[in-house]
Amino acid sequence: MDEASFGQVLDTVRRFVRERVLPRENEIEESDAIPEDLRAATAELGLFGYALPVEFGGFGACMSQDVRLAFEFGYTTPAFRSSFGTNNGIAGQVIAKFGTDEQKEAFLPMLAAGEKIASFALTESEAGSNPAGLKTSARRDGREWLLSGTKRFITNAPLADLFVVFARTDPDEVAGRGISAFLVDARSPGLVVGPRDHKMGQRGAWTAEVTFDDVRVPAGRLVGDEGRGYRSAMTVLARGRLHIAAVCVGTAQRVLDESVAHAATSKQGGKPIGDYQMVQAMLAESYAELEAGRSLVLSVAAAYDAGRDVAIGPSSAKLFCSEMVSRVADRGVQVHGGLGYMSSTVVERMYRDSRLYRLYEGTSEIQKLIIARELLSAPAPR
């Protein structure tokens, strides 16, 4: 997308978030769901396909554009972004990057239009931080595959029409080798989506367990080369980590805005609490960390688009920004005092919501391992 067109899209999204989504945050929180009219309006804007290729109905946003949109998505409840995030991100990108022409034609236009919801099924109870240890299996049966296993914490599973499922096709291989990716219809016999998970935060963003009991998948639904699915997963997860880092920046911006507004108007001892240096220090620390995170994300996105860094940069951004937003949210509650602990305040909700960012798309500990591994694989000359 050229920058002139993107600028118009960005302005439209910013207005939409502030004028249409923010006023309904309490409704989303209380109902644990995105209202259907809001979902329809989001699809009409084209947000279900903003990062998908233009030839299949998307906007074709590059990574530098993706993160700037994510700054806006993060400014409101995470459920808003979650409703269309997987179509654009880890599920949609598997098809866009590794799918056959037939698979792209069959699925991407519907994902971009919001007519179908895709879900990314990788995580298992014993294969979260180390997805290479997954146990879900796929074995050949004539011209089909039979999938069996259980996936956990799968975003949008209760809403999904299509699952991108990772399963071990070669039981003799170890670690990430011998894992393949499949496109599985949600209505397939033997596929069961469990009850929605009850989480600390991120209400309206649904996750659930998904089980596969000899689910039949046509051979044409294998994505990419057999046994190379783990590589596909890691490729799209790197992009997803950078996107989540940008969402964290947006959330931190919202918390800081709420905190500054509260500090300027709430009074103690007859004067605004923003006049007190300890409060000023918390606001200053949050601003400095927020801007550091924003700069890091933009820099890494530029390097990602140029093909210079698709590993250590995204992990570094995700690590820093997910930890940063938790600190900013904590300070936001502190600035609000007792009011910050009340469920009626934005900062209380975002305090709970932001905690998850340090866990999914790879925990902070996993990001550190990735960063260290990349550093040690090519140590700088002395």
C-alpha cells in the first residue's frame, strides 16, 4: 500500500477506534463479546484483511504499516484487535506465505472480507513455550490425513470457520522436524471445540481447547512441504511478535493518557495530584519507556521489511514492549490510587489485559532465549 493511501486508512482507523470502539468498551467487558454491529463495521472497513495480499482482497500492508495500525488497535480493548487479528496474522500469513495458489484463492478472499474466521492451532498443554514438542499427530489414510490430538488456549476457536493446525506427520523425527501444517474445516466430524476459557482479562477475546479425533483432512489441505510446518509457524510467529509489541505500545499510550488526565484533574490537599513530584516521576518514567518502545518497534519493522532482521528484532521488541506495558499499567493504577483498583476505570481493565502480552506469542523467557541464541550464532568481531 502506498503511503498516501495508508495515511487515509490510518486516519480512518484512528477515528473508528476513538469514536466507535472506545464508547463501547464497558459493553464489551460486561458481555464478554464484540457486538455484531461493531464486528460488521470492522469488516466493512477492511480490517479483516489489512495485512493480506491485495490480489486476494486485502490492503497488503507492510510491517511498517502494520505496526502503526497496531498502535491504534492497542489503544482500546484487546478484543477488538483479536476479532480480526488472526485472519491477518499468524493464521492468514501461513496461507499467504506458504499456501498453494488454490489454497490462497479458496481461503484468503473470505478471510479478508471477514466472511470466515481463521484460528491458529499450535499450542498444547505440554507444548506451549516449546511448540516443537507437540503431540498432535497426522497419519496418511489413502488420499487423506487423519488428525488426532488436543490444542489449548486457541484464540477465536469458538468462532472459527477454519483452523490452521500443526501436527506431527513423522513420528520418528524429533524437535521441530516432521511437523506439518493443515487447513481444517471447523465443522469436520471429530473436531470439537470446548467451552470458552475464563481468563483474568481480555474479555471478549475468546479462547478454548480444541480436540481432534481422527479428523479427516484432504491431501490438498496440507500447507507447504510435508514436515516443514514448524518452520512456517516460526516465520509467522516472528511477524506476530512484532505486531504484539506494537499493540503494547498502543495500550501503554492509552494508560498514560488516562493517567495524565487523572493527575491533572484529581485533587489532594487542595491541588491537582499532578503537582506532586512523585506523581510526576511516575508519568515521566512511563512516557520515556513508551517512547523507547515505539522507536524500537518502528526501527525493527523497517528492518523486517528490508529483510535485514526477521528474528532477533521482533523478539527484542516483543520482550521489551510486553514488559514495558505491564510497568506502565502498574504505574497507571498507582497514579489513580484507590480508584485505579476499581473495575470502573480503564487502567484497572488494562492492568489485567496487559498481563497476557508477556505470555502469548512466546513468553518473555522464550524471547530471551531466542535473542541470546541469535547473538551467539554470529558473535560480533572484537
